[in-house]
Amino acid sequence: MKDTAMKGSKVKKMLYVALGFICLALGAAGVVLPLLPTTPLILLAAFCFASGNKKLEAWLLRSRLFGPFIENYRTGQGISKRRKAVTIAYLWVGLVASMLIIRTTAIYLILSMIGIGVTIHLLMLKTKM
């Protein structure tokens, strides 16, 4: 019985690690692709690594690119005004570029709604001084 529980625990941790890497890859792609939500995917990757492998969690937290975002989110510090402005600008540049490439009314509406929702979310986040 104990061996079965240990194997189940190992499988669960392996699944968390695999999901963590998938989320990390998608989140990293979201840095340049406007339709992938980078921050939620990176936060999910951090959660998965914390649940599956503490060394991977520590590695992600040490990351120059993603570590500060995760730490600021966990501690509730928020993000700077400059970071908010840059993020919103990149968001809309990417969305408008996508709209120009795929010229359909449905895409305009969908991407506009996504852009408005993400912009509102970013503006509602605590501003770090």
C-alpha cells in the first residue's frame, strides 16, 4: 500500500513539472505573441513547480525575466507605472498587428474585447511606487 502511495505521489509531481514546463513555454511565447497571456501562464508554471519540484520553482524565481513578476504577485507589491504602460502598449501593438493580418469583423471584435479586458485588468493591479 505504501509503495502505491509513493508511486502516485511521484506521478503527481511529474505531472506538475510537465504542466509547469508547458505553461512556462506558452508564457514565454506570449512575450511576443499577443494572444497568449504571459503573466497567468508564468504564475501557473510557478505554482506547478512549487507543487512538483522546489528546485525548479527556485530556478524560475531566480529568472531575471519572470522572477520579479512572480515575487511581486506573491507579495502583492504590484507593478510600476512604466511597466503597466509598456505592457499595455505592447498588448495593443500586437493586437492591432493581428487585426491587420486577419481582416475579419469577428477577429476585430474578439481581439478588441481581449485587449479591453486585459487593459482593465492591468490598470486595476496595484501600482508599485
